[in-house]
Amino acid sequence: MVFQPDGEIMGNLDQDQLVGFLAGLLLGTLIGATAAVLTAPESGKKTRKRIGKAATGTRKRLGKTAVEIRKTTGDRWDDLAEDVKERVDDAVSGARKRFGSG
């Protein structure tokens, strides 16, 4: 994983690698949380309450992460589309000047 000065984590990772990493992170978190809950010396009611709170917090964090991934990916596609449009416009303009059509 490469951290860039602007705080972006995408660096050398492509979309599939990032999704795989996040899935592994989530799985590891769930396994760790499950092990912690099963070994905790509390009553079932307290444990269920803790699981519910942890699940709610995890769901909120994952939702925020998904929104950020969509935003970052969308911004990159928008930037790429704009770059392609500018290059095509430059090529058309250059061709018109060269061939006297514009």
C-alpha cells in the first residue's frame, strides 16, 4: 500500500486489490471480534448487547468506506473522461488547422 502526500491510499492498488484488502480486513475484524466475545466473561444479555453495538458501528464505518471508494473511483473516471475529451478536442482542432478545415 502506498500513502501519497494528499492522503490518498490508492497508490499502486487497483480497484480489485482494494476490494480484496477491505474484504480481508473485514473478515479479520469479524474473526477477532467473535473470538473476543466468546472468551469474554460476561452474561449472554450483555454479550448480545455488545455484539449489537459493535455490528452497528461496523456497519456505519463500512458504509462510509464504501461511499469514499465510490467517490474516489467516480472522481477518477470523471477526471479521465475530461482528459480524453480535452485530448480529442485538441486532436480535432490540430487536424482542422493542418488540413485547413477550420
